[in-house]
Amino acid sequence: MSLAKFKGIFPPVPTIVDKHGDLDKKGMANLLDHLINNEADGVLILGSGGEFCHMPPKLRFEVAEFAVKHIKQRIPVMIGISSPSTKETIEYGQHAAQIGADAVLVVNPYYALLNSEAIYHHYKTVAENINIPILLYNFPALTGQDIGIDVITRLAKDVPNIIGLKDTIDNISHTREVINQVHAFRPDFIIFSGFDEYMLDTLILGGHGGIPATFNFAPKITKGIYKAFKQKDYETAFTLQRQLAKLMPIYAIETPFFAVIKQAIKLTGIDISTEVLAPVKKLPNNKQDLLVELLKSAQIPIINK
């Protein structure tokens, strides 16, 4: 299996919903087309920014089906299938394979803290029961625990259809150590940075790309960094990295950041609803003003005010 299609920029796509919490197909289609037109190498559907954690199963199945059908193999589609339950994760994974997704992304089970043997068992069991490439998703700030470099290394050794990792950890030395250990025996194991600003570091260390939410509203920055790096145009990469650095406080405007990203997409000219799923609420006016100022400081053009 060629892993070349899993390199580059795979933005985590927000799920566009109406005020009743139902999928807004028109808005979702607008956003997906915008991402493809701006040279996304692939997309992640139902990642953290896709609000999977606040969805009933029926909506998760519907969003996955709509995205795969609308994209029509124009670019690869990765689907988040995470759940604290191994059985439920497998059901989402089997569905993703059945509808024609290219890969799935699995965060370690959350809520109950697990020993490393239980985390290993979860991933191995999921991989044995779905016939589709799997990427591990490490996000300790939200799950409460790190998957662990030893577990990642074991899985990379033991399970051929686990093909990579999205490392969302505020510590580049963690990603570096995964690359050092795993690439020693499996050099094609895909490494994506989860945090936008660590993508360039990840590429320098031998990783393969990023899953940056900022691509949704500032695609020229993160795609520009990736392209410049591949073309060895380091001056451009550094200039864009500094622009990206000015944008990074966007994630601190509101917790969680779901409404911020949607508002930023709308401000930069894409016609979408900015509704979010309960318990999260839409971005209040004072925080919308903060967002506008931040976008301006990072020289992101604002079209819809």
C-alpha cells in the first residue's frame, strides 16, 4: 500500500450544523469545496474540531457519509472514529470502510485512565476488526493521558494497518522521539503534527505534514509552509511560520475552540452557519471582536464582518 497519499495538509473540517444541531449540507458542501479548491491534500472529518464528542451516533454516521459522497475521491478522506468503547470504535471504523473512506483516525479511549496494556489492546483489537488504514491520535490535553511512546512503537511493529500518528502534544521533543524510534524500523510510518505551529518542526524532523485547523480560513499559510519546505524555499517557509505564530492565540479565545474556527471561516468569506453543538455556545460578540483583531494582526483578509 502506497502511503504517499497520506502526506501534506489534512485540515480537520468543522461540522457545519443548523440551529437545531442537524447537519447543514449546503454549508458543509461549501466548506469542503473551499478546502479542495485551496489545495488541501486530504481532509479529516469528525476530528476534535469536527465536534464528534458532542454527537449522537446517527449524526456521526450521517456526517461521514455526506463528506465521502460529496468529495467523490477528489482528495483522500480520513474519518475520526474515536469512542471510549472499543466495540463502538470498531462499528464507526467498519462504517467508514464501507462508505469508502481512505483511512481512520483513533484517539485513545478517554474518561477512564487506562494502563498501557489496555491502550495497546484497544488499538490492536480495532485494527484486527477493520480493513482500512488507521492513524493513532495522541491528544493528552483532552484524553487525560499520553498513548505513550512505548505503546506507539509496539503498535507500529505489530500492526501493519496502523500506518501513522497525529501527535497533538505541546512538546516537539515527544514527536521527535516517536520519529527516532519508529522510523528506525518503519521509515514510511506517517507522522502528522496536530498543533499547527509544530508542523514545520515535524517536517524538519522527518514527519510528513500537519492537520491544522487554521487551514480552514487561512489556507495559504499552512499549505504555503508545506509547499515551501518541499521546494527547499526556506525563506518563504520561515516568513509564513512567523505569520502563523501571530495567528496561534486564536485557540485561546474560547474553550473549546469550535465556535472560533467557524466564525473565522465565515469572516474570511465562506458562506457557512456558525452554529455549534450543545453544550458549546456560539461565540459572544466581545470574543468575535477579539477574533477580528487577531485575524487583522496576522494579515488575514476579512470579507464578511
